[in-house]
Amino acid sequence: MTNKPWVLIIMGSDSDAETMSHAAAALDEFGVPYEFTVASAHRSPERARQIVTESEANGAVVFIAGAGMAAHLPGVVASLTARPVIGVPLASGALQGVDALYAIVQMPPGIPVASVAIGGARNAGILAAQIIATSDPALAARIREQRQSMAAAVTAKSKKVEKSTR
Ligand code: RP5
């Protein structure tokens, strides 16, 4: 247990866990604590409600919610907390995440959910860290360092292929 601000990562099924683990990995890189759990908006609404309300009371400051198909979990989480919710549309079923993307981004005015790309769990983790970093300068510095590493990696990639004929 920690008093540090932490992130709840919640998903609709254990079949979502592999993709959602990329959000956890991003938070691990930045040393941001999280809990990782499953609750379904449709199959276990009472469990979803209990986890979200208890997590808010216990210091979760950002919620990451992943779901596939009729992806109502992120919206339900947003209905239960006034803290920021990041939705992760997941590719499953016949429509491979397009259905989940539409479900997550089409929230009614007043109850926002920020959405990343289909399967974009890593960006959800990074965005959650960025939100927490607004009040944590050391975390903000770690995020800036990672940006610098990425920029250096792009320069290295260019060196492998660049040429000029002028
Ligand atoms: C959604 O239905 C879940 O988020 C998952 O992406 C999808 C399939 O769930 P399972 O049938 O694998 O439990 O609610």
C-alpha cells in the first residue's frame, strides 16, 4: 500500500488483460502505482460500481478502462467518478474494435471519456502518468527524459537509412 497517487486499470474481461498489460508496463516504467482488475459493465455492474467507488475513496486519481465490442465500461466508470477516465477500445468480435471505439468516444455531454487508439493501452498508461505529473515534478522529469530517448532513437533510425544524391 502507498499514499502516492495511483491509477486504476480496469477491463471488461480477462481476455483483455494481455493488451491492457501495456498500460501497466508504461506505468511501471515511470514508477506510478496501479491496480489491475476485471469488472464488466454488463456482466458484473455491481462489482464495477464497487471497485470504482472504493478506488476513488482509496486515492486512485486516474482511471484507465479497457473494453471490447459494446464497450460501455469506460462510460460507466466515468459516471461513477469525477476523476479523469481514459478509455481503451479493444479489438474483439466481428468489428475488431471499431465498435468499441465508437462506443467510447460517443459519450454524452457532461460525462467525458478520453479515448486512445484501438489497442492503444500503452498511450493510456503514458497519458495517466502525464496527468499525475501535473502535480509531481520528479515524474514530469522522467517523462521528459523518455521523450529525449525517443528523439535520440529517431536520429539513430535516420542514420541507418539516410542518403543524399545532391
Ligand atoms: C467485452 O467483451 C470485453 O471487454 C471483451 O473485450 C469482450 C469479450 O469478452 P469475453 O467473452 O472474452 O469475456 O465486454
